[in-house]
Amino acid sequence: MPRTKETKGRGFSRVMLTVLSAAIIAASVFIPAARAENPPMTVVYALDSANLIFRDSDAANINQINYAFALIRDGEAVGSHWAAIDRVRAYLRKHPHIRGVMAVGGWGAEGFSDACATADGRARLADSILRLMDENGFRGVDIDWEYPGTSAGGIKSRAEDVENWYALLSLLRDGLDKRTAATGQKHTLSVAVGAGDSLLKPIDPVRLNALADQVVVMAYDLCGFDRKTGHHAALYPDDNTRQSGARAVRTLTQGGLSADKILLGIPAYGRMWRQVSGSAVTQTAGISGTKVLNFPDLLALESQGYTRYYDGAAKAAYWVGGENFVSGEDEQSIRDKAQWAVQQGLQGAAVWSYGQDDSGKLLAWLKEALSQ
């Protein structure tokens, strides 16, 4: 999941970035947004771990848990490695309003391209995904093939991957619809997509719209993998990159994806660059932003002597302390993103990941803002 390693657009002048940001804001404000029939959802990814603990106090702030990840072995989905599956199932039974969805794949997860290269292989993989879902009591699947047609995550890829991805989704759509018809219970097909331009370009939003119930836009890790600082999860463009959550959502909706199928990805973590000088958003650090801080660590920065800043144009918080620069979320950025998602008629927001906030504050603030 958090893995969109793109930092393009550095050649843009400040003027061009300002124009681009203004255009996205204008589109957001003045284009009538499609309204979802149901209240906006809060979806949270729960990364499997022996240390994964679910808190009853969070349940009221969660509509759906995407349990991550089932992996692909020998062309089939497997969950034999899961360490927390019993706790997940117990939590879902205790809180039946929460939909349980099984996420498949993830960053660096091998197997999709080979399994989907033939019709027989796709059928075998789809059947195994649905079987594993049924066996563990989930009512939906989330496909995290990161990313069809590219080997960015160190996985095998083919030119035909995107077409094969659609074919796999079609098989899953059919299987889930049959289960919905048989049980009367909704079975969800979710798809996770990157927020960078190059990752969105191969996607046909119209075709995706016909297949998916949910599309998670992973609007984080937009920078951080080199020494240029910036907002790694900006809602609007900043000086480091023109990639942003609003830009990605607009690309999909203008291409034909219904806004009420989109979940805006929100990270429960920040990124730290080290050996910086000054408080500018964009500067060159001595060490890249690969150090990850969990959400409570972000909230504690000010007590450790950091100065907190808020970029009102990008809707992004950041902190500077000593020679460190940190990009991440706080209450204000979460509320701003949630309110924007409501204004745009999105289905809601998806948080990566549950285990990175043991305070419960992120989910509480998010749920409250989505409900306003």
C-alpha cells in the first residue's frame, strides 16, 4: 500500500504550479459533484501482523475493514501466512455493521501477471480469491495489483497486464454478484489505484466504473524517495510535485468514473527527511524521506520542540525541528480532506493503515468530518 514512488513535475515553475492548483480548486468548487446515496464511508486497511490489535472504541468510526493481504502462490490466492485472521473475524462478528473485505496483493506482491496471462489462469485465480473470501467470512475483495503493466514494485509485468486486469475484475464481479443474488447481502469489489499520472494513464475510468464498487485512490507517498522534501500526501499540488489527491480524483471522474465510487486514500503515517536547513517546503535534504512516523508520533512532534506548519493551499501539515523535515497528517488536514471528499460526492475515505494509529484520533476526526 503506501508506495506510489513518483516525484514528477519538478521542472514546473511556481507560477505554473499555482495555475494548476487554482484550476483543480476551481473544478472542485464549481463543477457540481455527484452525491452518494449513502453517508460517506470510513474504510481502514488492517495490515496482517501478530501484533495487530483491534479496539472496540474504534468500531463506531469504521464502516469497512480491508484485511491486507492475501498473497498469490502458484497462481492461487492464499492466506496461510495470516497471523491475525482469528482476531479479524472475531471483531467483525462483534461489530456486524463493519463490512469485512479481503485485500489481495499489495506493494511488491508477485503473481498477478503470471496468473492472469491466460484465460485459464485468470479463472483459477478468481475462483481461489472468491473461495478464500467465502472460507473466512468476508463480503468483498480488494484487488491491489501494484501496478498492471509496470514492474515498479519489483514484480513481473507484461504489456497485456492492463487488459488482463480488467478480465480478472470481470470474473470477480460476476462471482460477487452471484453471491449477492444468492444471499441478499452486498458483496463488494474494490480496486486500489495509484495517484501518480503515469499510474492513472493506462486506466479507462469508464471500464473500471462498470466493474468496481469502490476505487481507492492511494493519494500518499507522492514524494519521499529522494532528497527533495515536500508534502507526501497533498490534496492539492505543491512546489515539489504536481501529483496530488485532487488531481488524481479529477483525472478519474473526468474520464468517466463515478465520484461516488471513489475513496480518497489518507495515510496514518508521515515521512521524515533529515539534514535539512530552514523551514521551506521544498528543499534538498541530506537524507531522503524514507523514515516513517506513525500518527501518534506526528502528534507528539510539537512537544519535542518541532514547529508545526500548515500549507493552506496544499491542505497539508508539516513539521520542522532541528535538521528534520516531516510531512504528514494532523487534525486540520484530515478534516480538510474529509470535507473536500464530501463536497465532491465521494464515497468516503480509506486509511492506510489501522496499526499505525493506536490513539484512535485519526479515525474519530475523519468520521466526524465526513458526517458533517
